[in-house]
Amino acid sequence: MAVKGFRRRCNPLYILSEEEVQKVHIATLDILRETGVRFESRWAIDLFKKNDCIVDEADFRVRFPEALVEECIRKTPGVFRTKAREEKHNMVYEGDTVYFQDMPAMHTIDLKSFETKPPTKREYIDYITVLDALPTVHGLSAYPYFGCGGISPVMMMPELMALKFKYTSKFHECPYSNDSEIFAIKMAQTAGTEILGAISLSAPLTWNEAAVTQARRFIEAGFPVGPCSGSIFGATAPVTIAGAVAKTNAELASMLVMIQLMKPGTRALMWVADFPQNMRTGSPAFGQIGSSINNALFNQIWNFYKVPTANATVGCINSKTPDFQSGYERTMGALISALSGCSLVQLHGGIMGELSGHPVQAVLDDDIAGMIGRFIEGETVADDTLAVDLIRKVGPIPGHYLGTSHTREWWSKVQYVPKSADRTANYKSWEDTGRKTSVEYAKDRADEILATHKTSVLDDKNMKEIDRILKEANDYYKKRGML
């Protein structure tokens, strides 16, 4: 049993020719063979030396034989399952299923003034509750918010991971910092779930020791891993999208080699979080079409490798409010990712970059994901849907289809009805119902969720064990002088 996701029934949107795919692949191998990748880990250096890589120990630079890279890509599962706390939330990553999850944020916002502020612990739990309730949030990201008030920075990741284990049974991923993954793994084992270990690159072409250590810990625990790039075109990657994709491929493939050398067959989801640079401000150009083109190329290349992908830029938009710009930036990105072969699209809740987010935005994004899902699942052509006998029976005017059993049976199957959109018939009915905007409809829906939705709370015994692990983490950081 697994969460359904959306089944893509159309061919993926591939924008590269077969010849161009081969060129990107050859460029990736060339970068790995000639330029190499820096691994700031003695353990990793020793592993690569034992497997015929060329290692510059003074510079921690590793150069990879082409055959080894291709062999390790082949060893990576093209289809794999992840285990959630409840079986109905297990996820199966494979070529034609598209999942959605939330976009991480630093702060929440005031929906009237749009000022940002750190969330409270209550707001953090409320956000988890909304994400748990939304049907198109198939799994949770590393965090709805990076933090919340009243928690020491060094305890932020363990404390907030604990809240997810306690208040949602959906599958989710885990970040890392200051050995926080040690405690996240123990919590996952207590809750009877797996988590996806996010492994973050230091661009360009560098994996630091913390990333290597975290990958090792997740692999030793038997959990899947998610190597992730985070480059900026023109700053930490070539300004051209083709060059950026080739560099990112090389970076992620180098980690994939380490993963498969350590434990062949380890499950891996390849993440891309690359952006163009805003050449006016120097900041990442969130919401830019260049990110979507990059995602499409990235998805096509890794589909060629038969390794599942995730796109982390979609919910990372530049608008500061839930407005028209916010809508087109995220919808364009989400649709292109879903069409171009992505397995996991990070969409829900982001307001601006990774700086702000809100559960009301996640409710709005539930409609976006639902409409995209309806589109990629396409239409079934069969005797029942062609309805030739019904057309013959109804005939020309004055015949109609409104009262037929076929309409009653099929309308809710084939129509997607947004839950946070204005669906009134005309201006008069809109005025009579209070002139509500989509944000107001979404706020009402979020309030209803918080009033009625019951999350699958962890049982008392395991709640206490999670709290014990948090105390263990607290003691660990005290001994290191970090608290």
C-alpha cells in the first residue's frame, strides 16, 4: 500500500534531442575524469583510492574513471519504496508517478501586512496539521519552517524533527547540522518510519565532511538519501543552463559513486535546487523561467539514467505576497517539472524564496497541484467515456445530458473543482457572498482544517521515547559547549 500520487499518462516533456542528451552525459563524465570533485573527508578519499579513482590527497580532489561512474549509476534503483509511519503514506518513486511536498521557509508572514516574523511552536504544529490534511501534499520537506521561537539554535533541527514525528504520519526528509542526524535517525527508528537524508553540496564541485558523514549515517541506518545541488548560474555554476546542468550532474554523480561503493543498491533521489543569478541584485533569481528549463534538462538526463529526481526550486518564488506573480511563478514551474519526468515537486506553502511561507499559501497550492495532477493523468478513452449510445439516445435539441445517470456518475470523476477559488456564477452572486478572494477562501479552509482535522499522533510510549532522545541531544550539545 502506498500514497497514490499522480500518474503521468502522457509522454514526458523532453526538450533535448538524443544527441544532446549524449553530449551532456559526455560532458559530465569529462568533468568527473578531468576536473574532479573535492571530497573533504579522509574516509571518502580512502574509499575512492581503493576503487581506482585518481586522488590528490593534498587538495582532497577525486577524479573518477568513466566506467566506475556508469557502473554506480546502474546500481542505483530506478524504482524504490519509502516507509512512512503509516502504510497508507508509503511512497513509491518510479518513472510515471508525480508527488508533491511543501517548500521550506525561514519565517511565517502576517497575511494583512505581509511582514515576516519567526513562527511560534504552536504555529509550527498548525502548519504540520494543515500539510497533514492536504491531499496533494504526499510527503513533507525537511521542515515547514527552519525554526520557531523559544528553541536554542543548536537544538532547532532535533526539536522540529521531533514535532514532525509526533504530529504527522506522512513520509518526510531530514536535514542535518552539528550531528543532528544522529538523533533524527533514532527518532525515526522509534516511530517505525524511514526518512530521506538530505545531503547538500557546497558548490562548486565540493562535498564537505559533514555531508559525507551524514550520508554514511543514513546509509548505515538503511535509509534512502537525497543528494542535492544548490548552484547559482553565473556565480557557482556556468551562466548557461547546459553548462550548469553538466556541472550539477557531475557533482551529484560523484556522491552517487560514493553511495554505491559504500552500499550497492542504496536508494537515492537526485535533487536539483539551481537558480539563475539576478544580475541586478546578486541574489538568486527565484521564480525565473531559467530554473524551469534547468529542471526540465536535469529531469531528462536523470530519466535517461533511470534514477528518480526531485525539483526543489518550484515553490521558491520571488513574489512577497500570495498574488498574481506568486501564482504564475509557481504554477509554471510546477507544471514543467511534472511534465518533464520529475518524481517529487517541492511546491506547497512558499511565499518568497526560502525566507517565508504560510499554511494558507499551502492551501492555495493544493489547488495548483490538484489541477496539474488532473492534467497529467489525462483522459480515459473507453466505451463509457465515449458515450456513443448516450449521444444517440439524447440526440439533437431539445435533448440534454443534465439529468442522465451518465452525468451523475461521471462529472465528479472528470472535473477537478478547486477548493479555494471563487466559483460563484457571476458578479451578483460574488457580491452577495461577500466578495471573497482566493486568499480568503484559503484562509477559511485552513481554519476549518485546524478546527476539525485530527493528525495521527504518535502513541504515548513513543512520544516519551522521542522526548528522551531530545534530552539526549540536549546533553550532547551541552557537553560540546554549544548550549
